[in-house]
Amino acid sequence: MWKDILTLFKGSNLCEEAFDEATLMLETSRGMYRDAVEALHAQGKAVADIYQRDRHINKYERSVRRKIVTHFAVATKPDVNMGLVLTAIVIDIERIGDYTKNMMELAVALEAPFDGLELDEDVRELEATVSGMFEDVIPALRHSDEARARRAMEAHLKVAEVVERDTLLLRDSRVLAGHSGHAVTVALYLRFLKRVSAHLKNVATSVVNPYYRIGFREKLDVPEGRG
């Protein structure tokens, strides 16, 4: 389906501009994510322009919506499905920016570099997995690469599994016992990582699914929800 949408984009200046802005939103979110992770592990290195970049993402989202609405209004035969898909994914991309901003705010609140103690190795692996998802989702969207889209979708399942497992360990005081401050920080960070991963997954599903299944698994007979 995404290959057909990309073909339609090339036939409309407004739609092509909207698509370019959507991918720019995703690239900006990737940079914000990288900076937020670095700031968490290097206390005192928070990036000052994180809010400015988040505002840019919001601006691009509004611009994408405006261009799609204009396309619907002026095109002789507007493709409604194409417009719905693009407006759906920019919502997820905007939410990625929000969660990376939350990660940066967590970094600023810490009095020392992030330390996950017993869960530090899990956290580092999750960070790397989410980073890899960005590297798959962006080219998947640009080139209709279904293999990379599916790889990102599978990566999210692994992220979700680890986060839920570690959250239960924290809840039951089986890890970080006696370190309440660390436990709260790790729990928040795990949740932020999972949400970034979930929204990346939702974007990836647009490459392999029709509009009504964006955010869901590829197979119709699998009752899987978003995030």
C-alpha cells in the first residue's frame, strides 16, 4: 500500500511537501532522542534547544495537516486514503517528540548521571534497540521498505516485553530494593522508552498495513492493540 501512496505523493506538490515534512519530523525526533539519552548518562549536558525542536515538530505537524486539507479541497480527484495515512502517522511522530522531551526533562532533574543499578544493562540494551528502530523506520517510510518496517515492529515487541518484565521487578522490590529514588527514575525511563518504541512501531505499520490497521499487527486475525 505504501508504494502506491508514495507514487501519489510524487504526483502532487502539496502531498510531496507534506511527506517531506513528515520525514523531517521523524529525523528531528531521532536527534532529540539521541541527545536525551546522552544527557541522561552525562549529567549537566542537557541540550538547551530541546523545546525549540519540539515546537518545530509541532509546527510541521500543523503544516502537514494544512497541506493535506488543501489537497483535498483543490485536487480534481483527491486520494482520501493517502491523506488519512499521512495525518495519522504525524500524530505518532509528534508524540515521539513529546516523550524525548520528557526524557530530557528527566535528565535535567537528576543530580548525577543515570544509573539503573541492577537494571542498567537492560536499559542500555533498550536504548540501543529504540535507536535501531529509528534507523529502520526512517528509510522504511522513505523507500517503502517493508522488511525494515517489519523489523521495527518486531523490535517493539521485544522492547515491550523487557519493559513490562522490569516494571514488575521494580513493583515487587525484587530489584533496586532500598533505592527508591533510582527505582522511580528507572520506572519512568522504562515507560518513556516503551512509548517512543510504540509510536515508532505505529509509524512502521503504515508501510505494511492499510489505513484502518495503522498501529496494529499486520495479520488481520491477530487481536493486537496499539502500543
